[in-house]
Amino acid sequence: MTLSFNEILDMFKDASENFNAGNIDSAIELYEKGFENIKPLVENMTVDQMRYVATAAFYLGDCYIEHGNELKAFELYQESINLNVQIGNPYVKVADQHRLNNQWDKAITLYNKALEIGNMDQDTINNTYYNLGVCYEEFGDLENAIQSLKKAIAVNPNDKDALFNLGMFSSKMEHFADAIKSFNEYLLIDSSSQDADQVRIALKQATSQLNAIGIRQMIDNAMKQGESAINQKNAKEFDVAVTMLKECLHENLSNEDRMTIHFNLGCMLSMDLENPKLLSHNQINEA
């Protein structure tokens, strides 16, 4: 006896209810029975009916995930995609498998396809952007990784994992001000867990790096002024440059920056403004 589409749809609904109740075996049995009965109807189904079938294939895949049969689940997610009814979720599931297998380029393509199609709930969209960001970082594309994490946070501003990784990726790009902002936003959400202690360490490092950039800028400005004073043989400006460099020594310096200042101060204080040559910290490091 051939069942009608509505009867099969009721079977899928019963399967979904069993899945939600934790009756995985019963859910699988009902879904499989529904798919067996729907085969004669496939050629004459409408787009909306095909969408129901694709969704059922997706949920049956989830059932097999719960059963530990990832291979069967993967086949069902792919089958849902092949029905071509513009549902983003199965693309996410297949992308997840590629991500777990370190196949970053394939995962990136499918996550982007899922986001392009849409028709997903907010949690899935948030997680998709987050996982996309992780894949981009593993693929070596930090710019797109950062943009993806920002989109994840736009969907869920309380996504601590996205905030932490955004801070870490921004630090890698030497966008220390952005990193500090992300770490502080994390700590506004969670300031007491063990993970928060790790965030504080990362925040301290980013703050130190940002301060170091400011100190290096001060050193470079002092040396540029000193070189200009030497070229113009302006003793007053030369003394100002020497004072600026001495003031920099009071800052919390790296060994490289401290060496740069001492080297140039030694050169400057031994000059008569005739044939001096100042070196930047980058030139000294290259030497």
C-alpha cells in the first residue's frame, strides 16, 4: 500500500518527536520507513515537499550522529544537500566534518555556502561564523578570520570563545588596540572563571605590546629630531633630542630598545655635530 505524502510527513513528525524525547532508535526506524515510502512520490513532489524531505534527511543524519555512525550521517547530510532546496544546515554539518578532518579549504567553502543560503536559526549562524573564523585562521587567512569572528559576535555579543579568539587573532595581526577591546569585553561577561585568568594574561601582553609601539615611536621621534639637528648643526635642537632619548630610558623598555637608545646616546654625546650618523632600532637590529 502506497502512503500519501501527508501520511509520510506525519511519520517524519513522529520521528522528530521521538528524537527530541531521546528515543533515537524509534526515531531512526520512523525516518527510514518514511524514506522507504516516499521513493515512489519523489518525481511529482513540489519544492516545498522536497524541502520537507531534505529536512528529514538532515534530522535522520543527526540521529545517526547520536548513534555514533558518523559515516551514515555524513551520507544523509550530503543527500540533503543534493536535493538542492536551499537549506543551510546540511552544508554546516558537512563543513563540520571537513573541519574536524583539518580540510580547511573545503570547510570554508561549505560554511560560506551555508551562510549564503541562510534559513538557519541564530545559534547556528553564530556557530557557523565562529567555526568559519577558526578555519580561516588555520588556513592562514587572519583578515577573513577576524571578519568572521566579528560577525559571530554581532549575532551573539556574549560569545566568549569568539571574543577570545578575536583578541588573539588581532594580536597576531599586531592590532593591539582591537585585541585589548575584545579581551575587556570578554572580562565584562566572565571575570571569575579559570578561562578569565588566561584572558587577563593575554590582555596584559597586548597592552604591553601596544605600549611598546608607543615607546618605539618616542625613540624614533627623538632620533629623527637629533638627525635633523645634526644636519642643521643646531645645538639647541640637538640637546633637546638628547634629553628626549634620556627620558625614554625611564620607560619599561625591551632590551632591543634600550640598546638602541644607549648606542645613539653614546654616538650623540661624543659628536661635535660634524659627521655623525644615527641608527634606528631596526637598523641596529639588522646590523
